Amino acid sequence: MRKIKIKGQACILAAAAIALIGSSSLLARSMEADTVRVFYLGGQSNMDGYGYNKNLPVSLNKTQKEIWIFHGNPVGDDLPGGGLGIWEALKPGHGVGFQSDGNANVLSDRFGVELSFAARLQELFPGERIALIKYSRGGSSIDSLATGSFGCWEPDYQGTAGINQYDHFQKTVRKAMQTADIDGDGNKEILVPSGIVWMQGESDGSFTEEIGSRYYMNLKRLMDLIRASFRLDDLPVVIGKISNSWNDPADGKVWDHGELVQYAQEKFTRTDGNAAIVRSTRYYKYSDPWHYDSEGYMDLGKKFAEALYELITQQ
């Protein structure tokens, strides 16, 4: 039986099936299944991705046939259709503007971190299969008082119809993980959650000092809940540190309380037992006051992959 190393421990395929699905009925079928490392990508617009496909190098401007992605349809709170998606081979177009109705994906002319992230993971884990689950929503906050019109990740936030970003995330994960054959080759896969990447916090740093000061508490709770959604309470987490373009026409500072969010992100990764932070964002150029340029997203994806690899292999 094939083995995958998670946090330094060799997990036998059958045991992984029981742990993830909670049913011994998969034990007899485990020999027939392919094992796949699954990584979750979440957050707000800099996770959506504002890179332009036309700026991609040849090495990334193609279908990565060995990498599969389930991208949940991103919508606002209280709206139907959030989290719908299908598994398909990774290619450009999973940036801002992406849509899915659960039967077909509509790709955009943009990309995020997913392309370089997956390519680098494939280099770091040669011979292993990689899959991505993505759900992010531009402008979304964790704190309910910073929701605005974009959406909120606070699980208890009711809004007007009781559906929030956390609910859309849950639907994304549920539909992705319940798919028995993600690549349609007739063989069942066992999906092994292997890491979380979180790029968010700009909205929580945009309103008041009080909201910014609550970010550590909010982030910790949300990461605990996302880990619980994948049924692994020590799943590796990599945080992308928010940065400021200093391109606000009034005072230059785009995120008025961004330093409080940055402090909270650093605190989380210092105090959590299995987390890391990527700080290279401070050096990236911007395509507008809020979003990195194409080169930034390509570099950020690689940095995320390398940080997760270190967390996975250091245990």
C-alpha cells in the first residue's frame, strides 16, 4: 500500500480513509484507490488573484494535467450558488471573475497563486498526486462589523438570510471531498488533507482599531474551524502577511489599521503549533492600490508551497 507522510508520520492508506471519512467500509476498497494530497486555498481578493493570464510564462500558461482543482463558486452572503463547483485539471482562469454552476466552470482572464503553488508542490513532492480546493471571496472579512457588501467568514454571522462565507466554504469542501473519482479515470481517490493557505485580512484592517485588534482571536477561531472541516486539528496552515501599497490618495495608507492585522498574523504563526507566515508580500508591486501584479502572484504561490513543505516535512 502506498504511504503519505503527514507531519512526519507514515499514514497507511486504509487508516487515512477511516480517519477522513469515518467509515470502515472504505477499508476493503482502499487497495483500489489513488491517494491524493489536498490543499485548501482561501481568503479574499489577493487569494482570488488579479494576475493576468497573458503575463504567464509558457511553463504556467497551460493545463497542468496531473493537478486537479475544485474551485467553489464565489458569491456574497445570502446568495444562492455559493460553493458549487466541479473537479477539473488545473489551468489559467481561476482568478477573479471565475464562476461555476456545479456543472461547468467559466474561467476568467485572471489567475491567483494556484498555478505556481501547484507547480512548485509537484516539484517538492515528486511522484505524489496533488489536488487543490479553492474558495475565496474578494473584500470578505472575518469580523462581522467589517463585512460591508462583500461577505463575512464569521460562522455565527446571520446577515439577512443566514448564509455567509463560512457556509459557502463548507459547501465547497463537502462537495469536493465527497467526490469519489476526481479525475474521471474510473478509479476512486482517497483525498488526504495536507495543508491550508490563507491570504486575507485587508478588510479587517480597513475599518476601526477595535476590529483590527480582534483579528488574532478571529483568525485563530476560523483556522481551528477550517481544520475541523478537514477533520485534522493540527493541519498545517500558512498565512500570507498582508501588505500596503501606500497608494491611498488621502494619506497613502490603504489599510488604516493593517499593522494590527499584521501583528495578529505574526502572533498566530508564533503561537500555533503548526503554522508559518509568508512575508515576501511587502516587496511585491501592485496592479492597483489593493492587488499584487502578475509577478507577485507567481512568486507568492511558490512561497506558499515551500512554506507548507517545510511544515509537513519538519515533523
